[in-house]
Amino acid sequence: AEYLQHEVPEMILPEALSQRMWRAGDRAGEVGVEIAVELIGRARERGRIRGVVLSSAAGAGEELVRLVRQLPAGALPEGRPRW
């Protein structure tokens, strides 16, 4: 979260999310996935997105698989694997 806030141009991270990640401590990776699932779900429900591009800062594929598995029903286009 701090990297995004300070190193990615034009990235604005709400203070509440920064605090949530900071309080997560050792669970920061897990909490980051929770936040991503929440944001994707809310945006999808409101019809604001048609898809997302996912990447892992650590390059860890298992992180992305865990994220995709937690996405709400309907978050992926039909016919796409849910693993």
C-alpha cells in the first residue's frame, strides 16, 4: 500500500485503506486480497467495470489464484474458469 501511495504516479490511496493495511501487520497480503475482492465486487455491482487486470507485486501466482477464487459470483465473464 505504501509503495502504491508513494511510488506510483497519480495513485491516490484512501487513508482508511492505508491504515487497514498497516494494522494488518503480518496479515497484509491476506488483507490486500480481501480489499481487492471488496473493491472488485462493489465496482462490478455498480456496473462501473467490465473486467479487471490482476497482477501480484511479489509475482506470486498463488496470490492471484486465491484472489480469483474469492471473487463474488458474476465477477468473471461466463465460460471463464473459476479454478
